[in-house]
Amino acid sequence: MPKNQLGNIAMDNMDVEEGLAAIERNLVSHKKTTVYFLNAHCYNIAQKDAEYRTIINQADYLLNDGIGIMLGARIFGFQLKENLNGTDFIPELLKLASKKRYTAYLLGAGTGVAGKAAEKLKMAIPGIQIVGARSGYFSEKENDEIVHKINQLAPDILIVGRGVPIQEKWISENKEALKATIILGVGAYIDFASGRIPRAPRMMRRLKMEWVYRLLLEPRRMWKRYLIGNLQFFYYVVKNKNLINRKAEVQGP
């Protein structure tokens, strides 16, 4: 499936069923696959961090997350099929894993959070096999030991929640060494799954206003990301759109 260009970022345009089907095909064929999510904050980082931008452009699947990206896509002349934010998409993937007997490992969040998330997921998704869980805070000296421990369990699905862009860079650096088929960078999903960070009420999620809830919940930490960050996002989108238009004018018909 061809990717859509959101300026200098190439992203996939799928609904949930298509995304799950694509991942399942790679699980069946044991094709090592990277899956990342792109929201407005990620897009902003990608404009300043060339390494991160290269990594997400090389992802097997880069899925859209949030109303900002959906609006940005319209500016670039295409419409996204569905909001595939990780907090909703990962549970669907884990339900699929439960049915097909695939295993998962959680790597991320603070001390004890991944373990608590694993416990809650096991209660919520009967039959899910979460074979390991570990904090995402570790030093470079610990890295080889962590990769070794993950490889001893050889999970089919490795869920990495270390924050953007740290998680994507870590996955890129360790991808070849890891014995996991599907490797996902999921931001704060493990915190949500553990209950440490509550989800917005369902109505706010349906209205695509979950970012407002997060801003109200953690104003000191989130105000720059959402209030200033959202303005930056649309600045970058318009800037990149104008660059494309100017190149087209120079090249001519």
C-alpha cells in the first residue's frame, strides 16, 4: 500500500482492520516489522530532529494519531480513514494476539508500571500471553543485558514505551539484535494501560478532544506541547505545503 506524504513525512493511511491485517501478515511470515505513531507533537520533533525523521520515514508502518494529523492531511489534499492512536490500537492488537496465541513483552514507563500494566491487560484480555515487563528507564550499560533478556523470551510483539524520540531511536539501534517480530513505539500507552494516567471520558475521545483532557490533567507538563505545540504543528504543515508548491512551480508542467 503506497504511503501518503505529509510534507517531509511519509505515513500510512489505514483503518483499524487494515492495520491489524497488515501486522498479522507479518506475524505469520515472521517478517520483522517496526510500527510507530505520528501525532502533532511527533511531527514537530521530526522537523527539528533529522535522525528521528529518517527513522519514522523508514518505518514499516507509520500510523496517524490524533485530530491534528487528520487536519494536516486535509491541507495536503488527502483524507485519513481513521484515527489510529496507539492507546486504542494496541489493545485491539493484543486481542488479536490472544486469539492467535502470539506473545507480547512490555518495555517502558517507570518502575513497576509495566508490570502493573501487564496484570491489568491479563484481566482485560483473557488468554493474552505477556511474557515479560520492564521499566523503560535504563542506561546504555544495561542495554545489552535487557536485549538479551527480551531475546530469551523471544516475544512475537515488543511494545516499547520510552517517549518520543527516545523509543524510536532505541528500536532503530537494536532492531536487528532483537528477537521480536513486531516492534512498536507506543509513547505513554503503558502508563495508560497500568491506570497511572487515566483516559479521557469516552465522549471526549469520540469528539477527538482527548488532548484537552490531558492538558487539564497535567497542565504544567502539557501546556507547551498542546498550546504552543499545536500552533507550531500548523506552521510546519503550511510551511512544508508551500515548499512543495514552490518546487512544483519551478519544475513546471
